[in-house]
Amino acid sequence: MSDNSCIFCKLASGEFPSATVYEDDLFRAILDISPAAKGHTLLLPKTHAVNLFELDELEVSKALLVAKKLAAAIQKTLQCDGINILQNNGTAAGQSVFHFHIHLIPRYEEDGVTIPWKSLSYSDGEAFELANKIHQNL
């Protein structure tokens, strides 16, 4: 199912033209029109899901397998030094288009592309306590 107001649904379905690098029955991967680096690719499911939590387990599993395949092809094609594979869920996490997608961004030493965050630290025992709380919710 798709959302008629969702730009990524229209891109994933082929309704809007895009530079497609991969397609199967579940996904389409396209070059981002506002790339962080040349070759920046978006992996989009063909069915609408706002975020990771709305995808079924088959789609989640296949998404990561396809991302791995795409990353290898991008690296081989561009001879980049590394690749960021990013996926954001919710506004607070940086999601700006509410259709699940994975960014694959080719990286080069000293390329100036940044993914900044301020590093924090845990007090004594705090990390173990939090890990146990998260574990209890699995």
C-alpha cells in the first residue's frame, strides 16, 4: 500500500522519474537529488511505512541485505574509502521524510561530510543499569 501524498512512495513506484540503481519486488534504490556526496543513494520500500517500526520483519531483513549489496557496488564503482549507512526514525533523530529509507553515503578521507553529535559519558554503573532496562523490554 502507498500513501498518495508521500513523495517517496511516488519515487519508489516510479511515478516520478529518478536515477534508479536497484529495483526488486520490495525496494527501489535511487540517487539522492541533494546528495551529501556523489553516489549518495536512498533505499526505499515500495510499500509505505513511516519508519522502521512499521516494516514487517521480512522487509527489515531484506532492507539490510539490499543495503549491503548496494554499499559493495557503490564502493566498487567509486573506490570510496568508506560508506555511511544511515536510517533515522522520528523528527528528533533527524527524519524529515516520513517514509522509511536508508541512506548510503560514499565517504572519502578528509571529504568534509559530517554527521555530528556531542559525545556524552555514563556515570559509574549507569551503562550497566540502562543496558539491563533495555534488555528487559526485548
